[in-house]
Amino acid sequence: MRHKSAKKTFSRKTAPRRALFASLVNSMIHNGSVKTTTQKAKALRPIVENLVTKAKKPSVHTHRTLSKVLTDAHVKKLVKEISPKYMQRNGGYTRIIKVDKQRPGDGASTSIIEFV
């Protein structure tokens, strides 16, 4: 039973799940958007929004905290290019657009998550 379990595990243990989301976040910062399954996009949204909120206050501590998830080049891009656009905004930095097509292999519904 999954009583009081707040997170989706995606049939992965902790380390592979963290690696999956780290890869998705890096791709999203690099490209501006990512096409993935709808459930992964919904789970990715709070992670990305939390990182953008942290990046709005540039400091050494912020860089070190962001480096736990992102590569150095993506930390610089997030702090210098992406987060200044959202200084006047209190959340809601991303949007999820559902794509009508299903993935051919397993029929999973796909979505695009992108910055607003």
C-alpha cells in the first residue's frame, strides 16, 4: 500500500530516479524545453521551479547548492540568463503542454515542459 507516499517513484530506486531528474533538468535548462511523458513532466515541474527560485539570489551558497543537481555550465546559464527574467514573478516559471501523440513503444502520453 502507498499510504502517505508523496512522491512518484517511476519504478526506480532513489539514485537512478535522481539521475533521471538531474538529466531532465539539465536538458531543460540547456534547450529551454523537454519532451517527456506527462507524469515525468508533472514530477519535474516543482524541481525546476525550486531551482529557479534559488537562482534568483546569486551567491556562493546558491552556486554550490545548484551544483548538486546541475553541471557548472548550466548553473551559470540558470543564474545569469534564466532567473533574471523571473525576478518580478513569484513562481509559475514553467508550463506543461500536452501533445496529442502517444509514444509508439508503450503508448505513454507525452508532454512538453518549457519555461514561460
